[in-house]
Amino acid sequence: IPTGLEDGINYNQSDATKATLVLDAPFKDFVYVAGSFNNWQPNAAYAMKKDPSSTKFWLELTGLTSGQTETYQYWIVKQSPIANSPSLVKTADPYSTLVLSNYDDPYIPAASYPNMPVYPAGQEREVTVLKTGQTPYNWSNATNTFVKPNKDNLVVYEVLIRDFDANRNFQDLINKIDYFKNLKVNAIELMPVMEFEGNESWGYNTVFHLANDKAYGPAEKLKEFIDLCHQNGIAVILDVALNHAFGRNPMNRMWMNDPDGDGWGGPSSDSPYFNMIATHSYSVGNDFNHQQQRTKNYVKRTVKHWIQEYKIDGFRWDLTKGFTQNC
């Protein structure tokens, strides 16, 4: 595998016609990339290369069009799976920053997410959005020079976007910045905004920890809100649920115990991320094993993403009792 690549999409900074995909898939034999760029009919040219010195699969995509929205999945093959596990799994990228869902997207109002990419006809389950040549968000100087309030002096407003205002989206928060200022708070804590199952939730049933949930609006609107908060001296804290992930999560589906063969199930015994049974009494969803190095890497990558891409000032860690195998 070429050096310097991360799991997920690696955009070529000097050539917008190329992007390299990386998937860590221990115990798997073959991975194909199916997407809009090959009419969802992957041939041998879209079989990912397997690095002999690791468990990573990778493939460079070429011939892409700058600024054009593409969608893809991984089709993951295990020739001799363990009992009750599927031999073929179709899943979005675990490190997706934007996913489309045939379950949820038809019910998201256009007013909340204008011009939302369309889920590809004829496919099933979540797909990842890939788009080269994107223009980075133009953060204001207020964000670039923001000094966070001391943790001992925080006055925090916790907000569930779904219940804050009638339209249930980031724009509603933007429109009410004067309301937050008049309360004299110096921090706003967003309950989880990562892609969760369904469109109405507190957000703790997270599926894709790096992806913005489209029910609240596009990523640019969340960034606009964070930037506006910084312009008004308000820090933004993000609630993040990394004790667990729910059933649509790719790392769950890639190593899945599915005795009835319906495409849903909990973690299998060979999962490099999850416990088959939670080691504590507080768990919901599927319980991450935080002693596994891959889980540790996923947590670090999640934190890095929200700090670097969204300029988040801090985190509220949900259900930290689950971060140990010895609770």
C-alpha cells in the first residue's frame, strides 16, 4: 500500500480526477468497489489490492470528474465464513463523511437539506458519497483565533436540534444566535449530530461517527453555525457516543452474526471491533471493545475529524463506563 494513506477516502490534492480508497478488512479474501463510476457492476479492475504486510485493501480510482458527486460501496467477500456469518457483505465506507440511505433520505425535507444527492436506484443499504475538487469551508478569523473559555467557567446550553425549533435543522440554530447570546452562555453542547439510524433521535444510536446526519442539514450549515458561535464568543462542544454503534454500522456488518440470514445481526466472534456481549450493564447497540487497537484508532480518527474539519472546541463523552472491559 502506498505510504501516507488513511482508511477511507484519500483525495489526490494535485489531481482531482483521482482518489484512493483504503479499507481495513482482516480475515476477508476479496473486496470490490461498486459505484456510480462503474454502473455498480465492478469487474476485476475494481478489485481492491491487498497489502501483503497488513490487513489493508486499497484501490486508486481514476477518471473522476472534479466537483461531480459519486457514490460507492464495498462488496466484501469471505469465501469460507464462520458459522452464521455471510460470505458477501455490501456496505458503505466505515469512514464516510456523507452517506446516502434508502431507509431515511426520502423523509428528509428539502428545506432542511436542499439539493441533497440522490440515492442510486437499484442498490441496497447505505452508500458513501465521494466528490473530488471540493472547496474547503472559508472559516472566519474569529474561528481561526478563537480562545476557548476555561473549563471551570463554562455556562453550557445543551441542545437537541430535533426539539429546538420547528424546522429541526442547523439553520434554526443560526437564526437564533441572538437568543443564545442573550442567555449569556459561553458554550453550546450539541447532542450527537453524527449519522444515526432514522431521522428522529437523540442521536445516540450512531452508525457513522464521521458523517454529518443529513436530517439536520448539510455539513456547510453546521460549519456556518460553529463559525457564527465563535464570532459571538461561544464555544461549541460535541456530544459523541463511542461506547457503541448500531446495526447499520459497517464494522458491525463486516463481521456479523446473522443466523437467520436477513442481513442484520450483532457482532460475530471474529469481530476486530466489537464484543459479542457487552462487558457492562449500561450498553445499548453493539458494544465496542476499547482494548482493541482498531477501536482505539477509530476513536482517535473520529476526534481528529471533528476537531480539524469542524473546529469543534471540546467533547462530551457519552457512556464512558463502557470504555473499559472491566466495568
